[in-house]
Amino acid sequence: MYRVATFHFVAPSSPLSYLCFIHLLVNSMKDFVYKSLGLLALSLSSLLLSGNIASAQQSNVQNDSAFHIGLGVSITTNVAVLGSENNRDPFSDVTLSAVNFLIPMRFSAFKIEPEIGYVSSSYSSPLYNGSGRDVTFGLLHFGSGFYYLIPVASGASVYIGPKLGIEAYNETDKATDSLFSSGIQISTDNYSRTDFFAGLVFGGEYFFSRAFSMGVEAEVEYLNYGTLTRTTTITPASPSTSQSAPSPTGHQLNTKAAAIARIYF
């Protein structure tokens, strides 16, 4: 809504009245000019901002049919919801968060996105009554997603598709026992296993500029266990033993959520 400034002229009856009139007139004009300039600046800023946003959305990577490759980083939360109890990971009942690095490759209607990441965790129980335990756990993740892109706006799209890959699992379990006859004995068990996973991913991506986007995705993943191998070493010196743990087959169902930032070239 615009207001029209009106000024009413009343002839002064004395020099003092004339000076007061001039002072009020100048102040009124000054206030009117300042408000008009502020309204004009606000209008111009709004027009420029709208133009920049529209320009960014019209010229982003999504609206370009050419091939684009980029780099990305994701923060992924992994929650195990179902597993075969006789071969379940020792950390499968806790939530693990990992940082993955991605190489998105966009075509006009689909995207291939290899990724690699590593997550680790550990816990220790201090030496008590001659016994203690230290456990470290690591998981190397490597895979790729194959997604069909569905544009929903000039600067936004959703995608859906499978993600396939492997996870290399390792764990070191070190148990310390204080024996009165032979001193301290340390038993170290090293576990390793390579698993295969297949998941269904649904995600969304929004471009804030021509080449920078952020997004989120959700995944339901089936994890198939590989053969679990265990190597045991006892100190003082003892020959190492290596064997396949029982129940080498198993499975696990995971749900995952990720927040992702990408930049394209």
C-alpha cells in the first residue's frame, strides 16, 4: 500500500511563525524522502534477489542435459533392525554414524554414484581382579548407487534406485589375565569378514546454485554375511591359530538415513 504525502500551506502571521513553518516543512519533506528511498531500495533488492534465484535455478546442473561429474560427502546413520542371532555383529545393536565420500555422475535422466567410507568404534573394560578387555571395531564400506532421476522443480529432483557393494569388517578383541604362577597373559582374537549388501534408496536433491546441491536419502538395506575368520594369538609366545568361525552364513536388515552435500564440475 502506498501513501500520498499531502502538504497544507498556512500563511505565517509573524517571522517566528514563518521560521517554525519552514522547520516543519523541511522535516516533513526529509521524512517523506527517506521513506520513499527505503521503499525503492527494498523493491529493487527484491527484484534482484528474485532474478538471481530464478537465474540459478534455470542454469543449474539439473537443467543441463550434458554429463556432469562431481564430489560429495555424506553423513550416514546405520541402524540394524534384524539379524541372525548366531552370527550377529557385536555392534549391530547400536547406531553407527559414518562419513562417506561420493563421486556423483549425472546424466540427463539417471545418476551413478560410487561411494567409500569407514567407520570405527571401540570400548575398554579396565583391569579388575586381574582381568581386562579391549575391543576395537572397523568397517570399510564401498559401493555404488544407480538412480533414476525425477525432476520436481527447476532446482529440485528426487531419485530412486538400487545400491550395491561390499563391507569389509574387522575386529580385535584383546583379553588380559593376570596369572599368579606365570604373570600376565594376553589373548588377542582378530576377526575379519567381507559382506555383500544390496539396498533400495529413495532421496532428494536441491540446487542452491548452478553446481552446488544438498539433499537427504533413506535406504532399506539387506546385508549378507561372508565367512568370519578368527586368528588367536596368546602372549607370552604361543603359536597363532586361524580358523573359520561357526555359522559362516547369516544376514541382517538395516535402515539408513543420510544428509549429503555435492558439488559438480
